[in-house]
Amino acid sequence: MYAFVTGPLAWISLCEVFEHLREPLAVLRRLDGLLAQGGWLGISTGLLGSDEDFAGWWYARDPVHLVFARPATLDWIASHLNWRLEREGR
């Protein structure tokens, strides 16, 4: 990952990026370090509803998708990084 940033950022957007990360927690920690106090990190990604859905889920069949998350995954990330999670959309 390359970042050409010299100061804190008000917001960072990951639109259809999270599922392609080999080391998502390491990347999220790095992004956390780039955010200004009170800054926003927006993540847009498909979420797995249940284990039963996995076999037929097109996300899982796409070979470039490396990470599969559930709503509980995002809860864990927010808790682990001391973030506040806000859900938008479905």
C-alpha cells in the first residue's frame, strides 16, 4: 500500500476494496493512523449473511475476493480499533 500523505485526513473511502486485502487488519491500522481525530473511514463491501449463504454467494466464487466479512466482523473491527461503527444502506 502506498500513501502520499503528510498530514491527517478527514475521511478515507474504501469502495469495493476491503474484500481484496490480504492483510485487512494491518491495512485498517495503517489507515487509522492516517485519519484525523474524529475522521471517517467508509467501507463499502458485500457482507455474508450466514454460513448457508456462502456456497451460492457470488462474492465467494470470485477469485480476486480474499476476505469475507459478516456484520459481526465489522463490529469486532470497530471494537478492536476503538472506532464507532455506523451502518448505512442495507
